[in-house]
Amino acid sequence: MPNARETAFTSNQLARLIQYRLISTTGAIDRGIKNNRNFMVLRDTQMPAALIEVGFLTNREEALRLADPQHQRVLAQAIYDGIVAAYEAYGPRR
């Protein structure tokens, strides 16, 4: 994973770190990172931000997994691990 304290930390880097943890933890299909700044939560922020989709409720199998508290914990842990990896790689900006 990246180690670039010298460079500015970006939303894309945050998304990649979280995506890596989600895919490696769950074995889900990697649908890639989308750079869509049309979402307000991504457009109207002054800090790195990522919008995370962990499944589709329109897919019956995914909907059942998403309703499972254990699967929710796995997803939450993977997201947390991605955020921690970002902090470790890029550190706080001062």
C-alpha cells in the first residue's frame, strides 16, 4: 500500500485504501473506483471523502447478506481498516 507522506492526501487515495480492504476481506467483485464529483458529499467537502457502496439491495443474495449483522460487522471493520491505513500512510495534516 502507498506510503507517501510527502504528497497531498486525496479522496481517490482514501477510496482505494478502503476498496482494497473491502475486496480483500469480503472477496467481493472489484467494481473499481468511480470518480464522480456530482454527489454533494464528495463535491462539497474540503477534505478527502469517499462514498462507499457495499452491495445492492436489488440483488436478493446481496440484500440477505447486508441484513446479516455479522456481515455488517465485517464490512464496518474493513472500512475502518481502510481509514486506519490511510492515517498510517498519510498521517494528519497540520
